[in-house]
Amino acid sequence: MAVAARDAKPGARERLLDTASRLFYAEGVHTVGIDRIIDEAGVAKASLYKTFGSKDALIQAYLQRRRDGVTARIAERVERTDDPREKILAVFEAQGAMFAEPGYRGCAFVAATAEATPGSTITEAARAFRAWTRAMFVDLATAAGAPDPQTLGRRLHILYDGANLSARLDRDPTIAADARAAADTLITAALAG
């Protein structure tokens, strides 16, 4: 019986979300149609609307899944050390691991907002993720003893965003090492006051 449960096909929700996540990340949230997602997920159209209600809600679920994945990776790396300075650098190490993944196409939020209208749920999801990222950097800067953690947090966030874009556009995962080194320089300068 345990083998049957392990071999069971994922439910409609997971198949829809897995398929949408793969397609949205690779091709864009607006360029991929619902019919294609339904077809590739192997579910009935009614399943999509019963489960998510709309394509917009499916996009929200996709972005939430991306956010959960990124925040979990960062938290896992940050928790590996007790040193406050190293915790900041660990964020850039987590980012570097993402850059090195096959199929890395940059930040899902940047890609999705490029297609979104102002005030849309996509824009709001991206804004919430960015607020989380900035707050994380400010909190880590505070813990590291930065005299002005808001400024250091903002600068680290800008560096994090720039590294994402560079890795995506240049198709160069080694940019992560440069971003980490730049973060180390920023931290040193901030702590020197």
C-alpha cells in the first residue's frame, strides 16, 4: 500500500501549479495560455477554475511558490552561521546557488512585473517580495552592528537585484562571487562608519 501511495499521480492542483510554474518561469505569465496549462497538466478546464478560480489566481499561486522557495533557500543558508556578517554574505551565497541551477532565467518577479499593469496582483506580489527582501537586509545589517542599517540594507538590496539581472542577462552564474565580494566591501565600509 505504501508503494501505491508513493506512485500516485499528484492531484489536479499540484499538476496545474507545477505546469504553470514551469511554463510561466520559462515563457512568461501572459504569453502562456490557460488551455496550454490545462493540456500539459492533463486536467479538465473545470479543475483549473474549481481549484484556482482564474488565471490571475494561478499566477498568484505561482509567485507565492517562487517566493516560498527563495525565502526558504535564503533562510537555510543564513541559519548555517551564527556570525552576523556571514549571515549577510550567506544571502549572496544562496543567490549564487540559484544562478547555477540549470534553466535559471532570473527573478520570476521581475519577469512577471514586466508584463503586468500597475496595481495588479502581480505588481503587489512583487512589491511584497521586495519589501521582504529589503527588510531582511535591514534586519541582518542591524544584527551586524551597522550604524545605519537602513542605508546598508538598501545598498545590499540594490546589489542583490543587480546580481540577479547580471546573472540572467549575461548568463554567467559566476557573477555571484563578485556580488558576494561587493557585499563584503559594503559591509566593511558601513561598519567602519
